[in-house]
Amino acid sequence: GAARHHGTRPVMLFLAAWTALLHHHSGAADLAVGLPVAGRDDPATRAMVGTFVNMRVLRADLSGDPDGTELVRRTTTAVRAGEKFDIPFQSLVELLAAPRLPGVPPLYQLAFNHTPADGLGPPVSSCEEDLLLDVAGSGLRLVYDAALFDRSTADLLLADYLRLLAVLLDAPGTRLSALLAAPAPRHTPRSAGAAPAARTAPRDAAEERVAAVWRTLLGTDSGTVDVHEDFFTAGGHSLQALRLLARLAPARGSGPTLRTFFADPTVAGLATALKSTPDGRTAWR
């Protein structure tokens, strides 16, 4: 629905949010992002068996503090330009006489990969780029150079990305500088002056389980958890949200995703997600 609103494909929203996150943490307004493409546009290759992946370099323009709508438009325009003037990556490197450093990709050190179908594949033990965001269906992961980043930093970047994406989808008029400062989508607040709603204690085993982890992370007393209270209003932040989901994830199978959590960041919402999530991949990491 959000992609139709912008007149583009869902992948452009994921990519625009990725460049926005990179801008937020680096301060750079001119970014080069590597995009692997299938390399099957040439009719001569369509009947052949093999891998024809080509790396395309996207130049992302984030200058002037654009809003979400303008950012998506710029991203879509840049990608379409790359599709029109597709050049083999090695030819592009030679044409630009880019400097070559051992173990470092020329032209780009940040990358984005998108696969429409679910399935992120096996765990990745190394990364040629500094950072790679890998999106596959409803799952995503951040692959990083361990010489530059540690696990806690990667988790924080991933949590920021999902929070930023949620605001970009629900409030596309938000300026780039305010995307991460904007509150994540919430339930409609009650009217000013209205009487406080009655607190609701955990009502079943799933809510009790979520509430126990909630209390530990937020340091609240056993009697203060309301199953309808917003996690972020209660003092939680994105990194704590990741820890909450990690502790709730089963040893095997999947747990609630961060996207699901941001849609309803309450004990009740998480408990419902726990009861309804089928076995399969844990999609929040």
C-alpha cells in the first residue's frame, strides 16, 4: 500500500530507508551503495545456466533535508537511471580508474540486497563490504565487517533501521532530519482530560511470560505492568526492544518480528504475536 502511494516498488522503500539510516549515522549527504543485480537482461543469457550477478553502484542524494516522499522519489529515479545505463562493474571500475585496496570493494563499501522470496540463506561469517543490509521477504539481517563493528552496534543499527522504516511508511511527510527523532507509530492517544484507563494485569501464560521479561528489562515492579501500556512510553528504547525479542524467541523456530512489535508495542500485542507466529525463521535479525 505504501509503495502504491509513492508510485514505486516496495524495494525502493527499503532502500530509501537504508540510505536514510546511513546518512543519519554518517552525516554524509552523497552516498555510494552497491546493489547486486541478476544480470539476466541480455536475451542471450536467459537460456543459460549459471550466475550472472553484476554489481551496480547507486549514488544516493540526501542533500537538502528531503522528506520521506522526496527521498523515495530520488531513490527510484537513481535506480531507474542505473537500469537504463547498465555497465559491467569491472568496466565501470576501469573507466573511472578507481583506486584498488586489498580486501576493499572499489567504488562502494556499503551495500543493499533484496530478494522478494523469504529465505535469508545460511549464516554469513564474513563480509567484503563495511555494511550490507540483506532483505528477503519478511526477513532481514545486517552483515558487517567485524573489524569495524561489534554485535551491539549492529543490533542498534538494525533497530534504528526498523524504527526509521516504520516512520517513513506511516508519515512520509517527515523530514530526513526528523525520521529517527519522530515517535514510532502508536495507538491513538486518549483525549486530553479523559480519565485514566483501568490497568489490565496479565490474563494468560503468554502475557505473564512477556510481562516477566518486560519487568526485568525496564526495572518495573511486579504489580506495575499494564498489558496495554506502550513499551516506549514506559521508558523502553530500540536496543531494549531487540533484547526483549531475543529473550522471547524460542530455541527453535521463530519469534515476533520487530516490525510486528512496532505495530503494537505492548505486552498484549507481543503475547498475541507469540501465540500466532508459526515455526520458521526468526525474522527480526
